Amino acid sequence: MIYALRWNCFNASKKRLPDAVFKSKALKQVTLRTKTMKGQYINNKGQVEPWKAHYDKYGRIKALTDYNAGNKARGVPDTYHTYEW
């Protein structure tokens, strides 16, 4: 779903998404009835960090999971954040 929302930013002449698409994590507010979104964030070291966000029925973020894909070998666990409204 995140890719569908960000597809509008697609620049057909460059045949790639702009860098700004990957510089942020999950949206805090989305359209009603959106349950989950997945995406990737590129940190300041250039490493890809996948994430998955969960939303309530009003489109507000209620939980975010940061998957530490590059740090599993070092024993760094995935991080799960919760939000209250």
C-alpha cells in the first residue's frame, strides 16, 4: 500500500522513485480503514531498514515494527513501538 501512495511521486523520465520517498518511516495518519503498511527506510549509513505499521479504524498509527535486517547477525532484536491517542 505504501508503494501505491508513493507511486504518484514516480518520475517517469528518471525511471526511479525520488530519494525523499525512502527518507521517512511510517505515516502517522493514513486514510480510513487502512490496517497495515509496509515500507523501507534508508538510514544515514545507507542501510535499508524495513518497517511495518499497524493502524486503527480511524487511520491513526497504533504500532510500528522496525525490522533490523542488517543487525540480526549481531543479535540486535526487532523493535516494536506502540502509540496511544
